[in-house]
Amino acid sequence: MDMVGELSVGYLLVASLLFVAATIAAWFAVYQTATQRHAKDTFAIVGLSGAGKTALFTQIQHGQPHCTHTSMSANHGSVQLDSQQKPWQVVDIPGHPRLRPLYQAVLEDAQGLIFMVDSTHFTRQVRDVADCLYGVLALPKIAEQRTPVAIVCNKRDLLTALPANNVQRQLESEINRLRTTRGAALESHTQEASQRPHEFLGYEDKDFHFDHLPNPVVFIEFSTKNDTPEKVLAWMADIAY
């Protein structure tokens, strides 16, 4: 093997070790969070990488966005909401699909979920966005507890941004298709029905719409670049109790 090949193998090995270390650290952080916090005092920010989750998180924390980068671990902070005596926790969950399942306990214990969408790249990402959102909404406790969800359509300041009603229609259409593929995948496994998550969203005999869910869902048009987080904070304050 020549020197270039040896260097390539070395870089791959280092990258793999770093990813494993980050995954273990993330799991440990989530384990501590799940075992130490039982009250529903948390809002979770979730979505694909690049959607603006961390930018919104820093706005909520500091009143303005800071320079951000893709993170392999969660960001934790707190916010004081209007008329609330206690501080509320805010968790910015990494967008990497391999890390997302580690934060299931945080999602299921959240008072509310903020799902970030990049509305400028939405058309080409719609399947991945819908799959991520489906995975969140199908978690058993999310449905049982009727956890409120705010779908925040980011980058509204750009000309290529889709309006929220367009994002909603495309998500409903894609989730409708995903119900079929996910249902077929479940039937191919021998898992006991009692152990399966609430995989099917909406009504079996009707096309999917968000108002078929037990969860209250709202869509918010937003720009982490030009807007203050007041609309998001107002939604958080409205469901905080």
C-alpha cells in the first residue's frame, strides 16, 4: 500500500473512532437527562441537519443567532417564558439520523416539540423531512400524551422559500405514502403487535391530514436570520403549564 493509501485508511479510522466516541458521549448525556429529569419541563428542537435548529436554539438563549455548525451532541439551555415562574429547559437535538434515536426519551418527555424545516430546500428534501417527522410522531408517548408540535418553516426571508401551507400539503402527501411503506415493513417482521410503536398516523380509511392526529400541530413561518423568536416563544408560553 502506498503512502496516500495509508493516509486515507488512517483518516477513515480516526473518523470512525471519533464518531463512535461522539455516539457514546451522546448516549451518556441522554441517559443522565432521562434518569435525572422526570417533570415535563422541556421543549425539544428536532429536524434534519441544516434546518436551523441550533440557530433557533441560540436565538432563544441569547436573543439573536450565533454562528453555528453541525453538532454530534445535544445543546442544552433554559428560557423564562411569560407568566411562568420556573425556567423551561430547551434541548437542541442533533439532526444526524444515527444519533436521533438516542434522544427518544427526551422527545417523549417533552412538553412540546419544535420541528424545524428548511423551506428553501424542502421540495428536494421532502421525503427525508417527512420520514424524520413520521418517526417522531409515531413514538408511542408522543401520541398518548398528545404532545403539541410546532413545525417551523425556516428561511422565509429567501425568495425560494415555500409558504407554510405548501409545506403542510407536501408533508401530508408524503406521510400518506410513508404510511403504506412503513405498514408493509412492519408486516414483514415477526415483532409482537404489543411491542410495536404507533406506526400508523391518522385514519386508515382516509388520506392523511395533520388534524387527524391527537396532537395539536401548528405551522410557523420564520427566519432565524431576520426574525426574533417571539412567535416561537409565544407558542411555547401558550402550551407551558
